[in-house]
Amino acid sequence: MKVLVACEFSGIVRDAFLQVGHDAVSCDLIPSERPGPHIQGDVLDHLAEGWDLMIAHPPCTHLAVSGARWFKNKQSEQIAAIEFVRVLMDADIPKIAIENPKSILSSRIRKADQIIQPWMFGHGETKETHLWLKNLPMLAATDIVDGREPKIHFMRPGPERAKNRSRTYPGIAAAMAYQWGDIA
């Protein structure tokens, strides 16, 4: 399967699909942290390249409800962010997953199809993650664990905070690769 992992600099989801034998490429405006197939550029320029599956992680800066107190000051940025997500959702790709935290996408576009947590996939942490799915089943939990610490929520400010908060947990990436990669 030809897989595009949009808005991913970490390579975590891309590598999970590569590991199970798929032709996967990540795409982001910044370089990949890991060696592997990566397009550095605007994903919108690459949507029509014959992908079978796209997993997109659009930036949540102007979408996440955790930043609601700033919404009144960034209305034009929100409009642009919502339009970007709409273009991703409407891409001519047979199977699509859009991933974002709790955000205004649920009220401005449509409710998420599924809400997952890292602790459902082997990580003892909380990070509510919403999925909007097109022609994909909901992810089944693979390893429910205790611990459930809100590490991401309490992450200290710093230059790497946004990057650290945006990385997909490897257990979630593996579940995506095994469960969605097996769909003919």
C-alpha cells in the first residue's frame, strides 16, 4: 500500500508502516528527525500522487480547545487552519485518517469518529486524540495499561515543547500500521 503521512516530521508513523512492508512517506515543512522517505515541503502539493492511504496530523496550534482563550485574537489563522483540514479530508485518496487533539474541528466540520488515548496502546499516559476517518475502521486497543499520567499536559514551556507534544506514540503508530495496513 502507498501511504502518505502528512504533517509528520518525527517519522514515527511512517516507520511503523515501513516496518510492516508498506511504501510509506512522511511529508512536513521541516526535515524529518529520522532517516527515511520524507518530502520536505507543503503536503498540498503532493496529494494527487496516487496514495492509497493518508494519515494526516495537521498542526493544532489554531484548532485545539486547549488554546481557546486565544481564539478571539487569531480568527484568520483559525479559518486558514480549518480550510487546510477540509482540503486534507476532501483529498482524492481512498482511505484517510485525520488526527488532532480535542479541537474546533468537531464543531466546525464534524464530530470525530473516534477518541483514543495512549494508555490504550501500551503507554501509561493520557493524551486525548481525536480521529476523523474515511473508509477506515476505528482502531482497536492493543495493550491497555495503568499509569495514565498527563505528561503532555504538564510539559514545561521551551523551544522543543510543540515538537515534543506533537509526536505520535509508537504504540498508536503500530496499531495504525497493523490495523489499517491490512485493509485491502
